[in-house]
Amino acid sequence: MAKFYRPTTYLTAEELHLIAAIKFQEAAITPEGPQRQEILKSAYSFRNRAEMKSLLSVNRQSADIKRSQPGLNEAQLSKLP
């Protein structure tokens, strides 16, 4: 059964987490061996991408908030979360 995934640059963090969860479930029902190890490797890879994408999204939102604060100088902006 062939599976098709869009390039990860077009997937949201939530979609990447969902793919990882599906792969972990698939690995759980796959007998021990090289095929299971490949599925697990792929699952961890998707989970890591999702976490990175989530972090980048939070950082981007934080930067947008800082830029939108009128009247604050650089010293004040640097203290914002």
C-alpha cells in the first residue's frame, strides 16, 4: 500500500504531529525487525519536524508582537517575551 505525503514545508505542525502519531501506531502493530525500525525512525522524524515548526511559529508570533508595540524603544522591546 503506497502512501503519499505532501512536502513537509506545506504541512502544519498539527498535521506533522498527526502523521507522527499514525506512524507510532503503525509501528506498535508491526513485528520487531527492520521494517518496524524504519517506521519508528520516520515517526520520530515527523515528531521532531512538528516540534521545530511549533517553535518557529511561536518565535515568529513573538517577533510580530514586538514589532507591533507602538512607542517602545529597543531596550523596552528586548524585555518583552
